[in-house]
Amino acid sequence: MVGSMARLNLYSHLLSNNAARIFQSSPFAKGDFNSLWNNLAQAIEIVESLSRVETLIRAYLLNEKSIRDTDSLKNTQYGALRAAGAVECPRGTLYHYYEADERGKVSAADMVTPSAQNTARIEQDIREVVSTALSATTALSEEQIKAQLETLIRAYDPCNTCATHMVRIHLQ
């Protein structure tokens, strides 16, 4: 899995005060990384981000030259180029690639979104939910299975949340 849960699993020791306290009181601190906790992981990262934003704003207000210096942007030269990048976002890493022509106009672009990276794991979890729901010991109704699938998808990705109303269950 990519995204907040993976980052917390690997880097929780780097969290600052409030985010660290929330993490320590969460299921993650006990080793529970169930996919349904993804929204909690995202919330912990938001708390961490707000703490870092506060630090940056304080530095900016204190006129730290390294943050306020925009002189280097004034003499930007444009030309044909290719560039790639990666940036962390709530659901995982966004990979992006761009090509620009001689005038600096984008001529090609490609992105690999966290939603695309999570698809295989989401499908695996969907199979597990359906398999468990159809087992002889649980035997859930169509509406109960639909609710569980919608909850699972929402836990992964708000971009996919809009699609959850499309879930159709047909037991045979």
C-alpha cells in the first residue's frame, strides 16, 4: 500500500509533538495497519502538516531571506526541456513528467496518481471483503456487502469515493 499508512509505518518516529501523541494513541502504534484506518493516517499527517506550516509562517514573518528570496525567479530562461518529479500527497506519491517546447509551452505530460498505484491493493481487499461476506459463517445481505465495499473504497481514496455509488451487488 502507498500513502499515509505506508509513511507512518516507516517514518512515525519523525512526527512532531501533537501528531506523535495521536499516532501513539492510535491502532498504528500497536501494529494495526488495517486498510480501514487510512483516513486516520491521513488525519495524523494533516496534524503534522499544520505544525510544519506554522513553523514556516513564523520563519516568513521573521523575514528569513532564504524563504522570501524571489530574485532568482526574475531571470528565468525558457527553452525546450524535459523534467520529472515526485511529490508526496495524502494518498501516496504523485509521479509526473513534462516536456516543453522552445517557448516554454508544455507539449507533453504524464502523471501516475496514487489512485492508480493503489488499484491492485484495493482490488485485493475487495476480493477479501466479498469472500468473507459470502462465507457460510457470516452470510451478509446484498445491502450489508455494499456498505462494507463502500466503506473500504472510501477509506482508500476520496477520488474513488465518488464512484462508490456505482457499486452493484448481485448475489446468485
